[in-house]
Amino acid sequence: MKTPKHIAIIMDGNRRWAKKKGLDVIIGHQKMAREGIERVVKAAIDFDISYLTLWAFSTENWNRNPREVKALMSLFRELFDVQVKELNELGVKIQTIGDISRFDQDIQENMTLWQEKTKNNNKLTVNFALNYGGRDEILRAVEKISKKVKTGELSTDKLSAEDFSKYLDTADMPEPDLIIRPGGDQRLSGFLLWQCNYSELYFTDTLMPDFGKKDLEKAILELNDRQRRFGK
């Protein structure tokens, strides 16, 4: 089985998983955060994936019920305090994409701390997409470019698509070969808008808290069966 270099996952279906079982929606998020992430990371390592991007919280998710948002913030604290230690032991390099400035200071500090601590790990790079939105990422890139143009450091006359990519959150990583969305919905919801130009898309009804190694293998096998033409 030929494995892709970069897989990105829209971690969807936590609330539906909980509702199907008659549980509080927060239990669904806890199930995903405490078990689902490590399960998928271990599977990615087993399949020799180089980059795994996990979309955990979008720019629109702030509009959810305040109780749910508060619970998610607690889970992010737990993720970057407890679970990252286990990921570090697995040899995982941790990165974040998205505008993390909106998170509480202690969460931001732990994110930065673990990125620094794991920067030399090389088993797998895991990018947590937090307060991430594709449009927001592009707008922030435009703002960075605009500042450089104003200071004379950059000329828009010579700006190429490759140059623009250097100002995105994903500047130091390859574009995703495969984007997976568990949960049944068949849309990207603004995920990696710039980077998904030639990404293959895979949708599954499996809800994220149940998504595991067999599901990831099935997605990779389907990718192997597709002919990627890259516009040719």
C-alpha cells in the first residue's frame, strides 16, 4: 500500500455520536479528544505518514453554546498539558495552524511550549488546526503581505502563487494529498482552501469518535485506486 505524505482530517461527528447514545454532546468531544486523537496518530505512524493535520476547532465554533465552548477550552488545556506528553513519547512533532491569539494565555503558552519541546521529533508531524478557517488564513496572509509591501520589503508585481503560500500557516509543509471528513457531511467547510487544490477528498459516515486505523486504511486504499492528474 502506497501511503500519502500528508493527510488532513476534519474531525466531525462528535456531537452526533453523543446524541445517538443519549449522552451529553460534551461526552462526544471528550471521547474524541481523549481517545480518538491518539488512536488516529498511532495509525498514521503505523502507515508511515509524514504529516497529519487535525481540524479540532474552527473560527465559527466560537458561536456554539457557551457551555460547549467552555468544555472545549478545558479539553484543549488537557490536550496541551497531558496528552501531548504521550504524543511526545511517540516521537510526534507538534505544530498548530490557525489564529491562536484568541485562546486564553495559558493555553497559548502551552501550545508554544510543546511546539518547542517537540520540534526535533521526526516520527510524525501533527498539526492541530485551532481557531482555524480557510478564509481567515488567507486574509491573515494578505495582511502579512500588505505590511511587507508598505515597508518596501515586497513588490506585488513579482508575487506568485508559490510566494503567497509562504505567508500561510502551512508554509513549511506539503499540501495535503488526502482530506478526510468523517461524520457523513460532504463538504470542506473552508478547510485548507488554498492548499486543497489537488487534494483528493474522502467522506465517510463513520463518526470521528469511532474513526480508527481500519477507517484510515480504507481511505488510503481508495486514494491508491484513484489516478491523480494534477490538472494534466
